[in-house]
Amino acid sequence: MDIIKVETPRGLELKGAIFGEKTANTVVIMLTGICSNVFQNELLYSTGKLLSKNGICCIIAQAHDSFSCFAYSDFSIGKQRHTGVFRDDFDKVYEDVESYVKYAKDLGFKNIILAGHSLGSNKIIHYLGNTEDNYIDYFIVTSPVDLMHWWNVMPNIDKCFEMAKQWVEEGRGDDILPFMFGGFSPMSAKTVVGFCNADNLKNCPVISKQGETLSLYNIKPNGTFLIGSKDSVTGDSPKGFIETLNSWTKNPELNRVIEIEGGSHIFYGKHDEYAKKILDIVEEQVLSLR
């Protein structure tokens, strides 16, 4: 694994991770979820490692603050934890995804597959549904999030949002809130406000019915929708959730829907199984592109 730097049009340098050779024919660009980076999310590392072992390059496309890891005390378990991506700019999602895509294109990859996990899937849906470019040959959406439903099931959301809004108004937007956002991660006040107002990422409104589906309909390449059968973020029927998303695409019959039995939202304990499934999807797709 090597660290890469990807410059955005606004001059911000994104730091990602690349597995495999830049001379490979195929690259998978995987957008990470909220508060997730390759150092703390084994799912990302396992996928990149397996793909590279099989001659496929993998870029873990991280948000703009992914390398700002720090330690904090999680009193619920009495241990120290590490986190990253406690600052993000959701208004710039399209620009960030596009920067990674153009980085891969400039390297000369023959096949570019755009993937995402959790909120990273919402990010690639936003990009694919709004781009006029035809750089992407295939997509893989994993564990996307209905944001407005998520607000209803995560703890401390209202309290977190109210405090964050107040801190931003007081000029303290870069400060980290004193309790976990959604019960799982520290986050800056400005990022919390941006996250709660991120209308561009409310593109999977299966449960809440609050958001838009045009981005899904406008996606041009075919792809795969993948979910764990025990994904707690997607309501009572994870497979039904992902099948509904596919039904909103222009040609749902040309896409695949895959459920990994026993998989949670982050596929805990099933990272290798998830990585193998991604490898199978990519190898099958590469054969069809030849």
C-alpha cells in the first residue's frame, strides 16, 4: 500500500491509498464512508489487498481529512480508540469524487470501476447521476444510507445538531463536539451541520421517502448493488432496501443485486468474504469489457 495525493480544483490535496501497480489495466476506486479510513476500517484494507494480489489496482478514495487520526477515550468500553475524517465538506462531494476519477484516468487505466461503502456509496451515486463524463465502466454500491432515516435511529442526533449549529454561529465550527456524533465518532461542529444539511447525499430515500431518486435514474453505466443481510441501517429488509434502489435506475434488469448472508453494515467478521465478492464482481466485469 502506498499513499497518494490527489489535488482538487479548489486546491485542497486529498490523501488516499493505492494498492497494486499503477500499470494495471483495471482500477477500482472505492469511496469511504463517514469517519472511515484505510487505517481503521479493515474492510477497505482487505479489499485493496486482495484486489492487488489478483492484478487489479485499488484506490481507497478518502475524504479530505482522512489522515487526521487522533486518539480519544471511549468511556462506554473503557478503551482508547482512533478515528479519522472528523472534518469533511459535503458541498464538495462531486468535486472530490471527480478528482479521484480524473487521477485514475490520467494514470492511463483501461477500465475504471467506481465503488463506495456506506456514505461513500451515496457519494458515488451523486457523482454518477450528475456527471456528463463517460469515464466509469461499472459501479459497485455497497451499504448505502437513507440519511433521513439514519437521523431517526442514531442517538444524540438532535442534541448534536443543535450544539453544532450554535458553535458554528459562535465561530467555533472547527472544534470537535464533546460527545460522539451518532454515538460512534467525534466530529467537528461544521461537519455535523454540513452532514445534516447534505441534500446532495439524500439520494437513497427508501424508508424516509425524503430525498431524490433522479441521481439513481441518471446513472449511465451498469453496476452491482451489494448489501449485508444484517445491515441495521436499512430497516427490516436490507435486501428489499437495495432492490428498491436498483428499481429506481434506468435499466434495473442490467444490474445485479447481491446479499451477503450475515453481513452487517460494516461486514464485521466478514471482511475477507466481502473482498472476495468484490474481486469476483470485478473479474467478471473485466472479462465482459474485453
